[in-house]
Amino acid sequence: MKNRVKELRGKRKITQEELAALIGISRQAINAIEKEKFDPSLPTAFKMAKLFKISIEKLFLPDEK
């Protein structure tokens, strides 16, 4: 699934490790999400959207296949 995690994390000037700590997952999971190799759970997606103050629909975008 496409996402804007890396872009939004950059705008907030936080590291993958800091983001991981804020939402309660590993840095490796953040890396995999950013590289679109792993889709987060729904609770994790909600935590990210809340942190970035945007809707889940604006954070995660459907694949155009």
C-alpha cells in the first residue's frame, strides 16, 4: 500500500526510531512501512494518522493496480 509516512516524518523532523517510540512499534517496522513492504495494522495506522493530524485516507493510499 502506498503511503506518505516518510514524507510526513521528514516534515516533522523526526527519525524512524522516534516515530516508532511514539506509536509503539519497532524502527524496523517503520522502515518496512515506508518502503511499502509491510502494511501496518489498523490500530497502528490510526496512531500514525493521529500523530500526523491527517486522516488515514490521506496517509495511506490504495495501490493503483
